[in-house]
Amino acid sequence: EVQLVQSGAEVKKAGESLRISCKTSGYTFSSYWIGWVRQMPGKGLEWMGIIYPGDSDTKYSPSLQGQVTISADKSISTAYLHWSSLKASDTAMYYCARTIAAPGSKFDSWGQGTLVTVSS
Amino acid sequence: DIVMTQSPDSLAVSLGERATINCKSSQSVSYSSNRKNYLAWYQQKSGQPPKLLIYWASTRESGVPDRFSGSGSGTDFTLTISSLQAEDVAVYYCQQYHSTPLTFGPGTKVDIK
């Protein structure tokens, strides 16, 4: 069974750094892209970026380029989303999701979400 | 970037009645080489992550009830729930995976009338 299990909720202050994780199982980690999707409170879904763990090829949304860093560790089948300096506007639910191609395929499995709350 | 729009923003339908959601892309999300439409539909219930319902605009994901169907091509797409059930209350999103940045529609909230 394919599973994407995300790290727990975080409460941080503006200016702090943060890394959240997405641990996968049930499939070959290196053969699928892992994307990150943001959902701000009461809002819709926003694609942030995506990584192919096989060769670390990474693509970012132009609107978020430079704001976050996406990485992956093949040895533990885990993808990460990292902020070096959080802002209050980063308060949101963050989802990881799997796709076989980017672009080119749908997100067929999703993590349960990680709620990040940033106070100013 | 391909901009996705949806209509209506919300709708309320009686149990057993049909619900129809429209999705429009700012440019075609199909390739002439394979005639496939790079369009998916997701369902998000309150407090849950999105769930894939439909891909290639009209292919139902395994396990999705057949009351859900997708249609359309090019820039105009439709998600239809043929007979609304109580468990279908959710927000529905379309998403194009034709090109990056991958983009979602703003969502359509479906409720029971």
C-alpha cells in the first residue's frame, strides 16, 4: 500500500527556520515525483514545487521560487520542504503528493497534511 | 502559466439530484500528439487531504463510485455527480498537469439543499 506520512504540526515564530517531511512507503521512491501543495486557511490548493528523487531534479512555482527549498533523501524515502526564514504569511496546511511525471500526470496519493502556524 | 477557473463557486443540490461543475483553462491542456487532456479532478472533504477522482479528464480513479464522471476537452471540462449522496459534500478542484507550474482551479463547494 502506497503511503505518504507527513511530520506533525508546527508552531513557529517569524524569522525562524523550519523543515517538514513526507515519509513514503509502498513504492519505489526514486521513480516518482513528490510535489508540495499549500492550502492557506480557508483557501484553495496552490502548487509549490516538485522533486524527482531519482536525480534530484526540482521545479518550483515562479511565485514561490527562492522562498522555500525542496529536497529528498533516497536512503530513507523521504521528501522535505524547508524555510530558512518563516513569515506569518507562511501559515498554512502543507500537503505532499506523488506523481509519476511532472508535468504529465496526476497526483494519485497524498499525505495527511502538516499544519504550519507562524506568529509574528 | 495556465490559469484554471471553475464555476459555480458553490452549489447546493438535493439528495439524488445531479451536480455539475465546470472548469476552464486559459489555454488548451491537451496535446495533439496523443489527444489526451491533461486534466484531473480532486475531492476534498473538510479536514482531509484532496483525493483523486478523475484523470485524463474522464478516467475514473480506481474505487471512485461511477456516479462521478468527467468530460470535456481542450479548454472546457465538466465534473458531474449523477446522483448526489450525503458523503459527496466537499470542495472539488480541477487541476491541469499539461505544463509547469501545475495549477489548480479555485474550487467549487458542493452542499446538500
